Amino acid sequence: MSKVQYLTQEGYDKLEAELKDLKTRGRREIAEEIAEARAKGDLSENAEYDAAKEAQGHMEDRITKLEDALANARVLDKSELDLSKVRVLTTVTILNKKMGKEMKYTLVSPNEADFAAGKISVESPIGQALMGREIGETVEVDVPAGKLELEVKNIEI
């Protein structure tokens, strides 16, 4: 059984659109590639056919994952969030004590994570360490670059 994923409406809609696109345009394009490769003759030595079948397998795997994520998704209304603690969909300002630098991240489900946009997964080391923390709390996080000491400065929507 899959875990519940908490998504924004925007995130849910994005996953749903990707799923629809893969099931329609994606499947049609892969079928065309397989048909073209099959028309070129002997399938046992046809690299194009093998590549198209492999691409089909990857796409079907992505479709299955999207269907699973959407089936287990719960859309959260940001206006109903409790801001007393860091939770999914809250935006948290943290102070990296070692560097003396403030950073701001929104905690989201793994499917919505986008580091460049300031959205980190609740399953990432930093996301896991921040979940349930209150303003003023300090937490140590083990990341690939070493240990970070982070202080929660603010929690908002």
C-alpha cells in the first residue's frame, strides 16, 4: 500500500495533466516508433525496436507511478493549515547557523519538489528534520556535505 501524498491543488492538477498526456500522446508516439522500427525488418538485430520497447517500459512505469500517486493524494487547502509547527505546504524560514545565512523553503510532497523554486520534499533530510518543529527550535541535520545546524525563524503559508 502506498503512502498518502499531500498535494496542493496545483500539484495535483500538474500530475493529472502529465498522466493524461502520457496515456494519450505518449502512448501514441511510442506505438508509432515501435511500428516504424518493426517495419525495418529483423527484430533480433534492430536497435531502434529495442530502444522503442525500452522507452515504452519506462513510460508505462511512470504512468503506474502517477496513477498510484493520484489515487493516494490528498489535496490540502493552505488556508486551513496550522502554522504553530512546520507541516506539509508550510513555508519555513531557517537560519543556517554555520553560514549565518537565512533560507526559505516550502515543504511539499516528493512529486512537487523543485529545489530551484524553493520547494523541498518532506522526505528529504532537511524536510524530515524540520517537520513538526516550532519557531525558535534548532535542529541538526545530516546531509551529504556534513552536518547542518538550522534554526526555525518563521512559519507561514
